Amino acid sequence: ALCFIDLDNFKKINDSFGHSYGDEILKQFSDRIGEVIRVCDTLSRIGGDEFILLVENIEEMNEIDPIITKIQTIFNEPFLVKEQKFFLSASIGISLYPEHGLESETLIKNADAAMYKAKDAGKNTYAFYTLDMTIASYERIGMENALREAISAKQFLVYYQPQIDFKTNTVCGLEALVRWNHPLEEILSPSRFIELAEETRLILEIGAFVLEQACFDLLSLRKEGLFEGTVSVNISGVQIEYSDFLKTLEHTIEISGVDPSLLEMEVTESFIMNDPERWIALLKQMQALGVSIAIDDFGTGHSSLSYLRKLPIDKLKVDMSFVKDIPQREDACAIVNSIIDLAHNMKIATLAEGIETKEQERYLQEHGCEQGQGYLYAKPMNVKDLKVWMMNRHKESCKNP
Ligand code: C2E
Ligand code: MG
Ligand code: MG
């Protein structure tokens, strides 16, 4: 059996505490694992936090279970580096010879695929290789190639979803939402490709395109006198972490000539709260350019209240998972009320996402939420449909002022 062992969240330790901590943990890990494996087994480190354990003379799949259990026990005690305790776990993928491959390369590749399955299953666990993992990885490669081609073939579109100001009942903003006009399929929503785009960093190009397109579309709507509000653009953590996003933003503002106060950047709560200290300065620099910052999917991302206070934020977007359950469910109402209160105390606005019913709208309005977005008003639309929608809405409001 070939066990591909990958430490969970190891990168975080390196990033937050420095490589000397990471190195020390790797040493302690190999010492500990050396004590639980048999003399005839072989342990090797193949890079970073990835280890391979070769377990010999395994006749049946279930013979490996006790060995894995033993490996997992080494994580029961924290790892100690310079008085700092670290609780770790590992994800393990297993391939068996000869069922899952005859050559070392295949066995390693398949154990690696199984390791990803274990990570997906919530880390700290193990998984055996199965054939569908190879199919999945072929599909992934196919999808990745298609995504690359989509960028050069300019297959991405930007849709817009209106945001309503409750006090004035006007459209105060538009959220830019990317779509993939796939040549062989219907128009694909981000849930089908954003994750892969992030993993492959293709999101850097896609995200820059969406930002630029949103600026130009905003200018066109303004020129036609259809809209005076803001446009919000979703920014992936990958763009912030792996590109000079500030430069991209500055460049886009410059070439489009858009007034930066009409731009809002949406960053997710989970990304920011992962390492808030690291992003405070950048968010402040973004605000200094004149754009505003909204925290997206708020309520789902373990906010630290002390950081929330320090972060430069203009708006909280209440996640639709809570909006969905108001006013029926007490717990959802309690969370929504608390988010609105929190925002008010911080002197920032709230926008509720995913409003589908009048009842939800009424509840939110009564509880002091300032803005809303959802199918109740409109689904995301392309610019052409949006213009028609805007004109109709304008006509309606002239009829019933
Ligand atoms: P999000 O930023 O939270 O966007 C809101 C999502 O909720 C959109 O899905 C929107 O179509 C959907 N939605 C709006 N109102 C309703 C409603 O009343 N009911 C229901 N059930 N859904 C509603 P969409 O367009 O599929 O986007 C999904 C996510 O993909 C977005 O969530 C955002 O996180 C991400 N995304 C979209 N465009 C971009 C982009 O250009 N860049 C990046 N990095 N992420 C993007
Ligand atoms: Mg958003
Ligand atoms: Mg959201």
C-alpha cells in the first residue's frame, strides 16, 4: 500500500509563524511517525508537507486500517515549537499494488488523487483510490483547458443584479456577476467554474476582466441616463493574495475614467477573517483610492469582532442563507437582527441578499436593513435586458409615483 500523507493547514503555520516553525513541525512529525511504523515500512518526504509511506505485505484492503489509525494517534498530542502549541492533522490517500497501478508513478498519482478526496471530506481522514477519481481528474483537466480557452476566446459575460434602497425605493446599486458563455453548454453560473478558476489562478484574468467590463457598462448606463448608482464587483481572495490588486484597480479606474466613488469591492468574510491583520492595510489603500468595501456573505465566515472593528468596511451583506429563513425561523431572525445592529453600531450599512418574498422584505425593512437584492426585484441580467428593465421600472414609477 502506498499512503500519501499531507498535513492539513500546514501552509498557515508557515505563513503565520515563519518557516522555522514549519521546519520544526516537519521534523517532529517524522520522528513521531517513525515510532509508529514497522521497520519494514518506508517513509519518505517528497516535498513540502507531503510524505509517502510504503507499507509492505498488505494482502487485504482492511489490513491497512490499523496502520492508519496508529498514524492518526500521533496527532493526539499537540506539536510544541518554542512554547507554542500546534494541533495538527493529516489527510491520507491510499493506493494499492497491483490493483491501483503497476508502476510507482501511477501508484503515487492515484494515492495523491485519493488524498484530495480525503481533504474534500473535511481533512483529518483517509480515502482509498477509486477509478472515478481518475475520471474526475480527467474531467478537471478538460475543464481547466476549456477555461483557459474561454479567456482567450472572450467567452465571459458580466450580468448585473439590481440592489434596492428601501428608503427611496430606487435602484441604488448593481452587483456584477460573471457568467461563462460556454460554446457547448448553456450559460454557466459561477458555481460551475469559480472554484477551479481560483485553484488555477485563472481568476486573476477573469476578475480583471469583470472589473473593467463593470466600469465600462456603468459608464454606458450613466451616459444613457438610466442609472446613477454604484456597481459592486466580487473580488476573489486569490486576486488579493496572488496579484497586485491595488494596481489593477488603479489601472482600471484610470483607463475607464470611472468615478471611484461609484465602485464597491465585495470581499468575502471568510477570506478576510482567515488572516485579517494581513489585509487591513490593503483594504485601507483601496478605500484611499475612493472605492468602498463591502463584506460579502456576512454571517458565514467566523468574524472576529475585534478585527471587524479595525477593518475599513462600508457595508455588510447579510448572507442569503439567513434571509431564506426569515421570518419563519427564530434563529435566522436573531442572526439577521444581530447583524443589522452590529452594522448600525459600527455606523455602516447593511444589504440583505437573496430576498425572494414580500414577507422577507417587510421583515428586513422593519428591522432597519437599508438595502436589498434578490429575485423579488430582479434576477441577474445582461446589460441589454438590464436597460429594458431599468426603462420599465422608470415608466412604472412615473405612473405610480
Ligand atoms: P454572491 O456574491 O453572494 O452573489 C449572489 C448570488 O446570489 C448570485 O449568484 C445571485 O444570482 C444569487 N441570487 C441573487 N438573488 C437571489 C435570490 O433571490 N435567490 C437565490 N436563490 N439566489 C439569488 P451567482 O451569480 O450564481 O454567483 C454566485 C457566486 O459566485 C457569487 O455569490 C460570488 O461569490 C461568485 N461570483 C460571481 N461573480 C464573480 C466574479 O466576477 N468574481 C468572483 N471572484 N466571484 C464571483
Ligand atoms: Mg457578491
Ligand atoms: Mg453573497
